[in-house]
Amino acid sequence: MTKQTVLTGITTTGTPHIGNYLGAIKPAIEASRNSDFNSYFFLADFHALIKCHDPDRVARSTREIAATWLALGLDTDKATFYRQTDIPEITELTWILTCMTSKGLMNRSHAYKASVDANREAGKQEDDDVTMGLFSYPILMAADILMFNADIIPVGKDQIQHIEMARDIAGRFNHTYGELFNLPQAQVDEQTQLIPGLDGRKMSKSYDNTIPLFASSDELYKLIKQIKTDTLEPGQPKDADNSTIFQLFANFATEAEQADMRRQFENGIGWGDAKKQLFEYLDAYLTKPREEYNRLMQDLTFVEQQLHKGAAKAREFATPFLAQARIAAGIRPLTYTEAAPVQQEELKKEKSAEQIARAEEGRRRGILMQLKSVLEQVAQADDKAAAAREVLAAKAAEVEGLKKKAKQKAQNELDVLQEEFAQYL
């Protein structure tokens, strides 16, 4: 069975907190122990520059996140653990993909649209303080994913759009230059999507409501005591499912421990006692990883070595794979001679039905992206049938006038147009 590749990155702009651990690091480390997957985990330090222009913060966060992964048990012999900026192939691939990406696709990015909306509400120019990093970072994210032909990308719901964009970009490249990239799939774990913070909202450094993963015991207890609760007194039954205290506890505890805590809520446990129990449980759970984290923060040479080891391992794949992308796009040595094409039927025999279906989906997505303006033009025409026939006739004439690869590319576009216009004819 062909191994699937799982890829996860964490932006280096803050101190790792419990939400990061439960939502990304813990499931990623567990997945890395499964021999059915190739696991890639990276520090997204280029992404950090998009919004954070404090170099000390980025550097500090990079140290902290790297040490956190290792302290929590990541085996760097089983997983590929690297720093994004140590893989120059990623930035080169970003440019190749940028040249395949329409501005219209980037205009639809949630982050960019949110910035534009905020500027409008503030009475500013739409693009005020919008950098090209913010505008085009979905392409960098696509390069992170496509560089290693990742299959599964664990993400929060707010990141699903970026995986879809990566699929669109991969499809357009495959249609233009030939099949090279897999189409990644977003993997969303509903249970870990809404890890509550101190104020009950999603735990996020943006809300300043986080609990640092390796806070000292005193700091941890101080923060837990700040968790917002209602005014119910001891002895009054409490709703465990709407309690931040219980939700945090449940994300760490066994089913039996959760059941016991739920009974205590039903029996009216006091909020002070509930917070104390949560603290004691988390403190015991995190004691050994915290000690290892503090040790690693005093031995950053070892941490750096692990990142270098991971980068070397990552580049064993990235370097030749980028060479394929360069050659496909025409960036070739002057003496390059194209190898004899392998028969399509022989290629198909080596692929599973799922791989063939995914490749076909990617090819079609890429074609649709390139035909978007034509499709919209026909959809907006008063006489859609006549407009569709005119476009099909022009494309058929184009096919007849081309040769070899260019002819096949145009024929693929004609086939898709015929499918899309069937509703009008």
C-alpha cells in the first residue's frame, strides 16, 4: 500500500499554548507513530513575517515551538521535522506557483477580504497596510503542501479555504504542464476545533486568553483561577458541557475520569474546587514534558541539530521534485533532452483507482480555472445556447489547428466546455 503524506506547520509568532497542543501538536505526534503515513512537521517562520515584524518575537517563538515538539515526544527518526526557511526549494516553488495563480483567486482569500472590510469600516483605502505577504500567502502555503506532495493536511475550519486554493493551483499547474502534484485533502477534527480559552472564546493569542503549555505550576494555577464561570453556588448542579473548566479537563482526561468529573458537576461542585482539580490534573500531566522543555531550552544546539537533520531529510525529496517542476515549466539546462513519453496505460496500471480519480479531479479543476472567464461570459449572455455554440465552434477550430501536446491541451478544454455547456444546449 502506498503511504500517504501528512503535513502540519505552526507559525512562529507566539508561545505554544494548550490550544496548539490539543489542536495540532498532539494529533500530529500520534500520527507520526503510524507507519502507514509519512509525516512532515515544520516551523512556519516565513509565514510569521506576514503579520509579525518583531524579529525578537519571531526568533523566540521559533526556539519555543521547536523545543515544544521535541519535549512532547516527537521522534525525528520517524517524522521529518524542519524549519521552513531551511528549505530554499519552497520559496522557488512559491514563485513558480505564483505565476500559475490568478489574482482573482487571491482576492477571495478570507484574510485579505477581512483586511479590506476592516479598512472600509475605518474609512481607509481598501488596501491600506495590506502587504503582498498578506495578499499572496496562500500561495506560500500551497508551496509548503505541494513541495512534498502531501495528501492530508490537518487544519482548523478557518484554513479549509487555503487547502482548496492549493488544490486549485495544483490542478492548474497539472493541466498546463502535465500531472505532477497530488491534490491535498483538509482533515478537520471537530473535537479539537474549539478549545476554550480563559474567557470562554476559542483559545487564541489574538484574544489574549491562552494558557501557555509549559507555564510554571504557580503561573498555571494563577491562569486557571481566571477562567470565567457563572454565579452558581456550591451545591447547585452545573452544566458540564457549557463549562470551560470541564471542556479543558475532558481534552486531557480518560473517559472514566470525565464521567467522574461530570458527576461532580451534576452534584454541584464549587467553581473553586473544579478549578483546583483542573490545575492538579494538568500540572501532573505536563510535569515531565515541562521538565524536558526547560532542559531543551538550555540545550538549543541539540534542537538546532534536529532541525538540520530534518531539513536534510526534507531536501532529499524536495530537491529532485523541484527539478521536475522546473523542467515541466521549461526551466531546463540547455542540453536537456526530453525522455521518451511513457504510455498512459502503463502509468495507469501503477496507480490506484483513487489516485486516478484524484488526478482527473485535479486536471478538471485546473481547466475550469483557466476557462473561468469564458464560462462566466456564456452564463451572463442573453442567449446562452448561441453563446455556448459560438465558444465551442471556436475551440474546435483551435484544436484542429494545433499539433501534439498543444492540441491535446486544447482538446481537454473543449471536452470540459462541452460538459459545462450541456445545460444550455
